[in-house]
Amino acid sequence: MERYPPIADHGLVGDLQTAALVSSQGVIDWFAAPRFDSPSVFAALLHHDGGGYFRLAPDHPEGTWKQLYYPDSAVVVTRFMSPDGVGEIVDHMPVLPGPTPTDRHQLVRIVRAVRGTVHFALECRPRFDYARATHDLDLTDGTATFRAPGTTAYLQGSIPLERDGQDVRGGITLSDGDQAAVVFTVCAQDGEAPPSPTTEQITEELWKNVDFWHEWVRTSNYHGRWMEMVHRSAITLKLLTYAPSGAPVAAATMGLPEQVGGERNWDYRYTWVRDGSLSVRALLDLGFVEEATRFTHWLGDRLRAREGPDDEPLQIMYRVDGDPHLTEEILEHFEGYRGSYPVRAGNAASDQLQLDIYGEALYALAEGRHVGEQAGYHGWKGLTRTLDWLADSWDRPDEGIWETRGGRKDFTYSRVMCWAAFDRGLKMAAEFSRPADTARWTRARDEILEQVMERGWNEKEQAMVQHYGGDVLDASLLLAPRVGFVSPRSPGWLNTLDAMERVLVSDSLVYRYDPQASPDGLRGSEGTFSLCTFLYVDALARAGRLPQARYTFEKMQTYANHVGLFAEEIGPSGEQLGNFPQAFTHLSLIMAATTLDEALDRAPR
């Protein structure tokens, strides 16, 4: 078992309420339950010696590992090939029926010998509550019961188990065609032990899971040039969405570093208004109307609740159920991925002022207005209150899209998205004949545009810049043509694209900004942002630079991991960095693919 495998060396499985990572050597080294944002059960990826893991793999000193997804599904198949035999581990989490929250979640692991003879070894070492809680083991009649305060877990199946302190180990030798299986079930402390499943029942559940994903993917209306990558990204977004509320988390993990050994290690298991809002258009482009509609309802509920700090209508992020409390703490007993300390649980950025979120929120509500039920009079009044508040609040410094901790500034992107908020609000008021202070909104919209064009433009760089009075470029502005703030082929915007290519683009990969030129209050550096690379493709396609856009998009595909997943960043040696997999990266991949497809289809032959 590798001490710290590469971040990208994993597949993702999930049941639409939580998820787990499976390494390409058969180790589950990250799993939190009962929700994405719950304390961990397995966290060896953040603390190898005591974080907990579940290993099920061939016990052989040599061999070759391969990992893949069963096509168009969330079932991970890990293959091991050696001179003695070929074995497979099939991992999945049964999709939970309906949108009701539950505290009972299952990891299902099936092993089989494909050729020859393979001995599989098992180690199950849960560490509850971020490895802060102790547990007791009861091993009776082949069922291992792990009891910790507030949580009980069961390990059952057809692989013989033996006690190893308060953990278990086991093993089984399989010949050509044989298979065995185990099920790890996590539930509340007073939950009843599930009946011990048979291998036949486990196999039947596997194919039910495959059928679920095949039926879901079949509803996609995407038939473009990159179908496999787009559908894998769509499945990943679905896996990262909390079904009871319809809210997507930014990533399945916490604490994975943007720079190995550095301090940029955040908890991403929450719902950002920005990320979720931009996913609406991506989902609609693929035909996933239900998912897009459910998030717009969740977003509308947040606007009506008005839970932001200091009387702000929105907070930048929430827990998946809409809870606004995300207290940040440092897990001092975790050493961090390859020494990347501190490891943070919770996110203190939740109380930052980021004015751009109102633009993304209105963008989502405007894009989804034709597919969901109208919010009605009270829903509209909540939206008007938000824009009335923004009319008084847009012209002030904020922390910006990147959640910098170096003080507030007049970020250009924040102003651009405030413009988008008023623009979309005015269009909806006109289209649906709704009451609104349209004169006030129009004044604010026009003032923002004039201000950005005068103060957000740098003559020396001949480009729009990160903040007023500065000369730093920022890739977040690549969204400006998508929301209609600038024409994608106007001279000023093309000059901005050229400037970004000179300063932020490295072999087609895009940095979000230069932290040395614009200090963000944190030590260390970071890799290129995969989100920004896909936004660059989108902007290039809109600008008519199709050969460059397509080549950049194709090159970016080579940085995906072996099963088509992306983390947040690409490091200097092509390694993936940051929390994994990241929803924002995958939704921007879908945005880039659909924009580029349409542009290529329209291009003259």
C-alpha cells in the first residue's frame, strides 16, 4: 500500500448523498458519512498512519494495476494482472432510492479471479470522526461490528475475517471464474445490523446500479465530438450532488493541497452559490432539466431565507442542506497529504463578501426560468429585494471570486457579475411583466458598465485587469463574454485575450492570476487552474479562434486522470493538485465542449 498515492490515482463512487475515493491499488482512503460534509470514516489520504482505510487487493509482490469505469456508470473496476493470474475488484455504492436523507450508506466491494489463481487480502481499519473517536469491535458469525460514539459500521460478506486489535483483516483465494464480496455499511449508533447479503444479492444490486446510470445518461441530448468526456463529467457532477436538496458540493474531499507541502488546503465539501449557479446552464445544455431545476429551487430558498452575514441576501457557500454555519477548524492530529499542513475542516471563507455571486445566481435563475415552475409572487419579491439591496451595495471592495485572504479590493470580475445580475433581472421583469424598480436597476447596470470600462481597463497592458488601479491579469474575466458583458470579438476583448495568453497561459494551461504580483495573503504558489483552462477554450471559441480553441481543449484532455476525472489544478509536472474531483472543473469542461461544438458546426467548411 503506497503511503500517499497521487491525488489523481483514484476513481469516485457515490450514492448521491456521499462519496468515496478508491485508489488504483484497491484502497478506499477517503470516505465521509452520512453526508459529503460529515466527519470522515476513512481518511488515510490525509493521514496515512491513523486516518483509516479499507484495502481489498491481490496479495502479490508484483503485477500491473489498471482502473476503469464500467461504461457510462459510477462503478469502478480495478484490475490486477500478474503471471499467476488476473483479478478484479468492483467497487460501487448503491444509489439510494428517492431524495430522503438517510444515515445508512453502503460500500460494496466484489472481487473475482478472471484468469489463473489470485489471493485477495483485506484490511478494514475505520477511524471515525476524523480519527478522533475510538471504536470497539465485535466479530461474530462473520460479521464485524465497529461501534463508535454516534456511529456504527458493519462489514459482512463471503470473505473470512479475523480480529486485528479493534480492526479486521482477512483473505480469500479465488480461481478462474470464482468471486466473493463484502459490504461495508455505516449507520447511526442505534441502527440495526443489516441482514448478511449473499453474493447473488450483491451481484444483482451491482447490475441495478449500472442500469440506473445507463438510464440516466440516456436522457442526455449531447451528441457532440467529445461524448465520452462530457458524459463522464456529467456523471461526476451527478455524483457530487446531494440528492435530498439538489445542491452540488465543490468536491468530494477536504484538505488536498494546491501545492504539496503548502498551506492552501481547504474543505470543499460544501455548496458554493457560484459553482452551483454556473452548473445550471451546463446541465441544461445536456438536457438534464430535473437537476438544473432542483438547484434553482434550492437557490431560491436561500434568497428567501436571506441568511448572509451583515444583512446580505446570500452567503457565498452553504452546507448541502442549506445550513449557513461552516465553522473552520484545524485537525492538528492530521499530518496532511504528503505533509501539506494544516488540514482544515469547515471553511472560514463562508462569511466573506463576494459580490459576484449575485451575478451567477441571477444568471442561473434566468437560464432556468423556462424549465422549472415559476417561483410565484413571493419568490419574485425575494429576487427584487436582492437586486434592490445590490443597487446600494455593488460599489464597494470585496474579497473576490478566488476567496483571497489578503484584504478587500475593487475586483473587476465582481463588478462584471453585478452588471450581469441587473441585466438578467431586468430581462426577467420585462419578459414576465413583474413589478420591479427597473429604473433603479437600469441606472446601476449602466453605471457598472461605464465604471468597469474606465477603471477596469489598463492602457499599458491593453487589457481588462484583476482590480481597479492594478495591472494584474485575472482569468475569471474569461466569463465576461459568456454573460454578455463584452462582445466576444470586440477589439478590446481580443486584446485582453492576447494579454492573458502572454501572461497566464503556459502550454495551453491557464493560471488564475499571479499571486506574486497580486498577494493573496497566503504563502506558496499554485498550479494552473483547470477551470480557467476550460473557460479559456470557451472564450477562444466565442472569439472565432477555433483551431487554437480545439487544440487547447484536446491537450487539456491529456491531463485527465486514467478514468477521466480532474482535480482543481495541474502542477508543474502535469500532476493533479487540490480537492478531487472538482465539480467546477467538470462543469466548465461541459461548457467548453458545448460552446466549441456549436462553433465548429457553424464554421464555414
